[in-house]
Amino acid sequence: MSSVRVYFRSAPGVLNIWQVVLCFALVITLMADHYGSEARYDLRLDELLLLMASFAFFVSTLLMLVGVLMGTLDLQYSPIYRLSYVMASFTYLPCTVAFVIGEVGSSHGVDTFLSMALAVATSFMFVGSTLVVYQPFICPVVAA
């Protein structure tokens, strides 16, 4: 249990929790904003790709978090974490850029701005996790 507490106080643990929260919020806002008046979803391709990426990485990040809580997954800097964060970074960045470019010209208001802000924040979280997991010299490893 001590190692779980250490993990949640470390940079990867905090980023993991925020990724779960932001991905879930982005999935909810994308689904709620684009539900049409005729009881069907009206999504452009960039919105659909971002929604699929958000849901996929929400589930994978949540499973990694549950694995850490149960003690069955190696905590920080494991190959599973590294592979997941690299895949998330390379998937999220193009989806976010395409989504922001597609939404800049629209006049939907606060909902669009919230979705764009969540997409950019989630993208930065995954890129930050990728940088932290590969242990750059500015983020030294704390011994448990």
C-alpha cells in the first residue's frame, strides 16, 4: 500500500489521475454537444476521431490506474506505460489539431471552447506523461 501512496504523489501518478478525469470529461462533452434535435449524433470526421481516441485512452488509462491500485501492475516507468503514452501522444496530437482547426471557424460558443480546451489539456497531459515516463534529467526518480 505504501508504494501506491508514493505513486499517487509522484508526477506520473498525478498525471494518470488527471488523464482519466480529462478524457472522461472530453468524451461527455463531445457526446453531449453533438446530439442533434432529431435524436441522432451529428459528428464531423475530426470530432469522431477525437471521440474515439478519447474513449480508447480513457479506458486504457483507467485500466492502468486500476492495475496500480490492485498492485498487479508495475508502477512507474514500465514498458506498458511507455508504450501507452507514446501511442496516446502520437494519436492525440493530430486528432486535437484537426479538431481545433475544424472548430475555430464555427460559432457554437462556450461548448465549443470547453471541448477545445479539454482536448488541448488532455493532449498536453499525454505528452507530459510521455516525457516524464522516459525520465528526463529534469524529473529525477524518487526512491520509495
